Amino acid sequence: MLDQIRIVMIQTTHPGNIGAVARAMKNMGLVDLCLVDPKKFPDPEADARASGATDILASAQVVSTLQEAISDCHFVVGTSARGRHIPWPITSPREMAGVAMQLQPGKKMAILFGREDRGLTNEELHQCHHHVHIPTNPDFSSLNVAAAVQVIAYELRVASLDKHSEPALQWGTDWDIDLADVREIELMFDHLEKTLVDVEFLDPNNPRQLMTRMRRLFLRAIPDRVEVNVMRGMLTAINKKVTLLNNASIDKPASSSDSEAQLKKEPPYV
Ligand code: SAH
């Protein structure tokens, strides 16, 4: 189970923190570390702080974008020291560990950890199914990033040892269809966004929070492969109709069709 969990550190500044994370991971039996655009790595400071967990550092993947780190994952969790503007489904480290224990064999879960100075960006947090907050003192809520990894890794270990733990969420092992992975879901969001621009529901010059809210809606549902394919099929059908309508209005520029007028009538809701 624990080898299905990937710890993703984003733009970590201090190599010592990367070493300390490797140590925390090895202590708790985690093996998969991915570093997105680290400031300094490899580095002797990372090796020193890993104190014996240098194998985790040696096998760590280093990539330049978050997409590369998570595109093969089926469940993505973002860790955050504070609440954000648009609330997201939030779980405790313990609940999150319960969800992790329900991962189907072969499926991967990514847990994202942010920069030492400013954490994860909103855009990064909006790629996550769930957010996890370690319940710290609200007046002093931000842990050192390696300490945060230690807490999360500990909960994962405890959950993996507790064979009788009840599933915290009804999701996972007995699902009939494979869950969609991040790559498939991101393609669906791209398709949705382009289509909403085409039908003039989304104004690219004033997008407001529409796509953020759509992301939250679909990610909350943890869609499977068939559901994502059905969405893509619906969007393709809309694309075809829009192309037909556009061609028709090029032929007859004076009279726009009823359906076209109908599409234009609705204002953006957010
Ligand atoms: N100043 C930043 C905090 C950065 S701490 C901010 O306000 O967002 C570096 C990273 O450690 C965070 O991005 C997160 O991944 C993790 N972290 C720190 N405190 C945490 C907490 N209380 N709960 C969950 N993750 C935490």
C-alpha cells in the first residue's frame, strides 16, 4: 500500500528539507519521492539531513512541472497550512490516510507539499481532489515542510498497520470502473473550457471563478474513466453543433438562429 503513495515537493528552497523528508519517508516506509523544480538538488546538505535515507534521494524523480509529477496519479491531495478563498473538500491527515488505504491495486495517490515561504499556489491547490490540513495552532499554523511530511507519513503508516480500519469515505476498492487519472481529467477540463468559450458562456477576458468551480465540482466526484469519456463525448457533440451553427450564420449573416440566440442569452453565473 505505502508504495502507491507519492510525496511531491514543489520548488523546495532548502536542500536540507529535502533530506529531512527522505528520512521521514523511510522511517514510515514510504519510497516514492518526486521533486518539482527544486532550487538546489542534489546537494550535500540533503544527503546529510537524510542520514541514511540516501536511497530515497537517489531514486527521487526530478521534474520541471507539477503535471509531470502527477499525470499518472488517480487521487491528488494538497496540503495547506491555512484556509483559502474558495473552500475545497478538506480532510484531516487521519481521514486522508483512510482514503489512501482504499486505493485500488496499481493506482497512485500524490500528496503535494508547497514552498517553504508561500506554500502551494491556488492553481496547484485547484488540481487536487482533497486538501489536508494538519490541525495546528490557528495563531501559528505553519509547520516546517519536512515536519508536515512526517505527520502525514506517520498517519499513513498507522493506517497501513491497522487492518481493521473502517473506510473514511465510500470510494475505492469495489468500484466497477477504473478511476480516471490526472492526465485524462485535465484533458476533460481543457475541453470543457474551450467549449464554454466557444458557446460564449465563459468570457476569456473575464473568466472569474467559473473554471475553479467546475474543477471543484468534478474533482469532488472523483470521476471514473467512463464518466470522463461521456463528458468528452457530450462536449464533442456540442462542438459539432456550434460548428454547424457558425457555418450557418456565415452563410446567412443577417439572421442568427434561435439556438444561437439562446446560447448567448445566458450570462455567466460566477
Ligand atoms: N507560509 C506558507 C506555509 C508554507 S509551509 C503558507 O501560508 O501557505 C510549507 C509546506 O508545509 C506547506 O505548503 C504545506 O505543504 C506544509 N504544511 C505546513 N503546515 C501545514 C499544516 N498545518 N497542514 C498541512 N500542511 C502544512
